Amino acid sequence: MAAGKEIRGKIKSVENTKKITKAMEMVAASKMRKAQDRMRKARPYADKVRNIAAHLGQANPEFTHPFMVGHDDAKAVGFIVVTTDKGLCGGLNTNVLRAVTAKIREFHGQGIEPQAVAIGNKGLGFLGRVGVKVVANATHLGDAPHLEKLIGPVKVLLDAYADGKLKAVYLCYNKFVSAIAQQPIVEQLLPLSSEHMQQSAEEKKAYAWDYLYEPDAQTVIEFLMVRYVEALVFTAVSENMASEQSARMVAMKAATDNAGNVIGELKLVYNKTRQAAITTELSEIVAGAAAV
């Protein structure tokens, strides 16, 4: 019964793995609800900042913020790559990094060198392996994003763009669609596109007034534009964290179900092996009795 003992050991091992994946599924489900709440709270703030920034930008046509000016002659492009710190979340990181790779190849074909800010360990490791210059990074963010941890790394690319060193800055992350669906996004962050700064008819009506600026319009708009871009990055990180927990929950549920299937198959093999051994022993006994 050496084979039977080995199979029992495998069954025990898979059962222990199943307990771990089930626990991770339950933890991810709990964290997912909290991450969704944070994500939903961040969306209205970013939208409100966008409305005010768009209104101020249109109210002062004599001043154009550097974030709204293109640099077609620049020979570098920036990427803010948002990934997870941990794995075991299915193809979440793979999908967004595949989209980033396609965009990097497109710029390489144009002779434009990419630079990146990595938010998350997985993205940091990937960018290092593919040879992309990482100018700053933010890792170990925990279960809740903190804006003060993101401002420093992101400011490196913002300052480089304001100085005219970058052609554009792209924001790459996973957008939360539902508990079972996440969409990899690679969108242009800078220069701010007209779609970002466009006001709807309802927004124009709601923001029909003008403002009194202290100390002056340029200072206020410059400060607000930076806060707007930071809000976009914070919202992207919140979306990615909600996507991470939902993807991990789905992946761990699939792993738990697969472990149950493997246990069932191993038990079937064990029973067949045990029955074959019993049949062999009975045959030997009967043959011995007949010989006597």
C-alpha cells in the first residue's frame, strides 16, 4: 500500500492548499467591498475638480497652463504604470502590462524613448526586465492608497513635462467594471486633452459665474491643475486596488474549486488502488487455499 499512502499524502496536501485559497478568497471579498467604497468616493472628487479646472481654464483664455501645451519635438514619453504589490490575482497585471508593452513598442518605432513611474512592485519588476528607465517608484501602498505617497513619484514626470522634456504622459491602470471584469486602460494624462477639459451644457449652466482670484488667476489655475492631475492618478490607483481585490477573489475561488476537483480525482484513484490491492490479496488467499 505504498502507492495508497503516497496518494493520501497528496490528498492531505491539496486539502491544506484548499483551506488557504478559501481563506484568501474570503479576505479578498471583504477588502473588495472596502476598496469599492473608496473608489466610489474618489470619483466625485475628481469629477468636481475637473469641472472647476475646465471652467477656470476657459474663463482665462489669456493664460494657458503648461499641462495643456503639447511638446511635439520632445524625444521622450512618460508612463505612470499602476500595478499591484502582490500576485495571486489572475491576469490583472499581465493584461495592463501587455497594453503598456504595445504602447512602448509603438513609441520605440518612432524613435521616442520611454520613461516610467512604477506604482506597485509587479510593474517595477516588469519595467526593469524590459529595460525601461524608471525615474521614480511607489510600492507597499497597503490596502488603502495615500495621496502623500503618490505625489512625490508622480511629480517627477509632471515637472519633466512642464519643462518640455516629455512629448506626453500616459496613465496605465486597471479600471474596475464589476466584480468579475476589469478593463486595462492606457490613457493620455498630459497634455490634458480637450475631452478632459470640455464642459457639458449642464456643467456650463452650473458654473456660469466667475471667480475672484487671490493672489491671481495664474497662481490659482497652476495650483488647481496640479491637484487635478494628482486626483486623476489617485482615482486610477483606487480603481486598480478595487480591481486587484475583485480579481484575487475570483482567482482564489477558481483555485478552491480546482482543489476540490483534484481532491475528488485523487480519492477516486486511491479507492481504485485500495480495491485493486484488496482483490490481489483475496486472489492470493484463494489460490493458496486451493493449492492446499
